[in-house]
Amino acid sequence: MHRRFVHTLDQLDERLAAAGAGHQVSGSRLAGLRRGAATFGGLALILAGVPMLVLPGPGVLAILLGLSILAGQFPWARWLLASVTLWLR
């Protein structure tokens, strides 16, 4: 048996906490990561939705979902989402 083998989840949690004790992510860096992930996800949904307008798939739904994700980060996306939502009513 290996000495370094972790037998329980509690031991694993203790080892992970000890290994990452000094590697916490600051609040501003985490906010930047979240903004980047939201931007990437929103743009990816919009870019995936455009071909789905002519191919099988929920193109309009993907574009609106991508815009709603971007609207949480950018005022221009919020304005565009509000304009499209009013036009769809």
C-alpha cells in the first residue's frame, strides 16, 4: 500500500486545504474571471445561434440567452435585449 494513498474524503479535504492554503483567489480577480466567463459564454451562444437560424435548432432562443448573459455585464447588450424583447412582443 502506498503511504500517500488517501483513504477517506475527510483526509482528501484536509490535504487539499493544506496544499491550497496560500493560493486563494482575490475578489477582484474572481470578478474578472466571472466577467470573462460571462462574456465568452454569451458570445459563444450568440455565435452558435446565428447558424441555427437557418439550420435545425433553437437559434432565436440561443441568441436571446446569449444577449441576456451579456446584458448582466454590458449596457449595450442590456439595451439591445430590451429592444429585441419589445420588438418580439
